[in-house]
Amino acid sequence: MILLRLFWEFFKTGLFAVGGGMATLPFLYDMSTRTGWFTQAKLADMIAVSESTPGPIGVNMATYVGFETAGIPGAVTATLGLICPSIIIILIIARVLKQFRENKTVDAAFYGLRPCSVALIAAAGMLVAKITFLNPEALTTGNGIAGYAGLFRWKAIALAAVLLVATRRIKPLKKLHPIVFIAASAVIGILFSF
Amino acid sequence: MKLLSLFLSFAKVGVMTFGGGYAMIPILEREIVDRQGWASSEELMDYYAVGQCTPGVIAVNTATFIGYKVGGIAGGIIATLGVVFPSLVIITLIAGILTNFADIPAVKSAFSAVRVCVCVLIFNSVLKLWKGAVKDKGALVLFLLVFVLSVFFDISPVVFVLLCAASGIVLTRMGVRGK
């Protein structure tokens, strides 16, 4: 039964996630809250592994979630679920490629879909950021001002600032593959016991 | 024979692609255009552009396109299975290993910091996508509506996708687009 549900959940993801790998993130986030198959913290770890291993991110994440949920059969099922809608849709479009590219209604739909996709990824990113940078437990301990300071994970915020500058402002670093920053972060995490 | 070489070629593309998206273009170019001659550079770009604006993972969509061109429906399916095959093997191995080491304090520390990096990477890809997606007021309104509603309410992304595709058509018909 779990395999059938996995297939269905990833079929939906493959059908509605428009705009590449990261576009699957909001669907995985939604899946985690609805099914409880994996936690949101685990989801962030899975993104990291998917970014730093060969293969398209969307496929890697599906395989990972599937494996976490139901072992190797789960990994295969989730991946097949994800690619099924693509195969069907592309096989249909491949016959009418030219008309599809020039169709005004398709183009108009994408005018609306593109901002939607970015907003969904941004919103899912916010939720990953919440568990990364905040300590919600700090508020319930009732330590007053000290409690509020404890709300933030300061080490994480400092690292984010460094990474933002490195990935956006420093020319020789900007071009590096994300795997470099992920590996560097892992080392920093161990050295400064995050 | 053709199906086997489709599978192997796309498995190779899958192994050599890190991250997907644009990172895949030079690798596809070398394997599909130069080595196998299955498509021209222009065709590849066309497939890529359509693959980007149809649902699903871009790498998978592009593989299905080229596979279909080379070997019909069976080719489309085989090429797609080829491109996901390395992910299945590699991720399953890593996930299996990580599950056994997840409780070690050093591993926990490493992943807490890696999560920070993931946030920064998501932020960067949002900025990049934003440039191509939000070019006028109509698109900005859609962005803000979807962002606020999905942060504060528990609504399935499917609902947003369907509503925004419809809004795109309506806004374009109304002549709001480009203003």
C-alpha cells in the first residue's frame, strides 16, 4: 500500500512541478507535513545530498525520499512515479513540438506559472530557513531577553552571511559548483560544533 | 542495439550531471550531438526549452525527447530510465550509509551547517528564477499572492499551479501582460 501511495505522491509531483529540480521542493515539503514519512529537517539533508551527488536534483530527491520511506522498492517506485508524467507528456508533445512552442494559450499559461513556481520554491525555502536559523523552544523557557537571544541560532546566521557573500559577491568563488560550498559547510559544522 | 546504446548514453549523462538544469547542457551536447549525432545543437536547445516549460524534471524531459526521436516510444522510455538509473544506485547507497551514521555527533554537526548552505543555495536559485519569471506587475502580484498564501496557509501546491496557469491565460487575454 505504501508503494502505491509513494507512486501516486510522486506522480503528482512530476505532473505539477514546473521549472526543474528545485520546483519539486514545495511538493516534498507538502508531502512531509501531510504524510509524516520524513521530517522537514531530514528534507534539508536530502537536498544537500541530492545537490552533491551525480544526477538531476529532482530525481535524486525522489529516490532519497522513496528509500527513506520504503527501502529500495520505495526508491524505485518514487522515481518511476516522478518520471511517469514526464514520459507521457513529452511523448505527446514531441509529435506536435512546433505547434506547442508557438501556441499562444500555452505561452499565456506559462506567464502565470513561472511566478507561481518561484513563489512556491521561495515559500518552501522560508520554511527550511525557519528550522535552520530559529530555536522555537527558546521562547517557551521564559528567560526574558536572554530567551529571545536564544531564539536565533547565531552560528548558523553567521555562516549564512559568509556563504551569501562567497556565492554572490566574490568573483572567483561565484563560479564554483555548489558541492564545494556544501563540503566546506560540513567541515565548518564539525570544527565549530554546530 | 539502438535501445541499449540509448540507455548507456543517457546513464552516462546522468552520472556526469551534477545538480541538473543548465549544468547538463555541455554534457548533453558532447554525448548526444558530437558523439552519437542523434540531434543537432539547435534541436537540443528546442527540446531543452520545451523541457523547461513542461512539468517534470528538465533532464528527464530532455531525455524523453531525444529517446523518442531516436527510437520512438520505446526509445523515449529507455532513454528516460537510463538518465535516472545512476541516481537510483548512488542515492540508495548513500542513503543506506547515512542512515547508519546519522546519530554520530560529528555527522549531526556537519548536517546542521550544511542545512545553512542549502538555504543559501535555495535563496540563490530563487533570485535567478525570479529574473526570468517576474517581469511585470501582473507576475509580481501572482508571486506575492502565492508566496504569502503558501507561507501562512496549508494549501497544496497543486492548487496554486492550476490557478496560476488559469490566471496567466486570463491576464494575457485582458491585456495586463507586459505592463
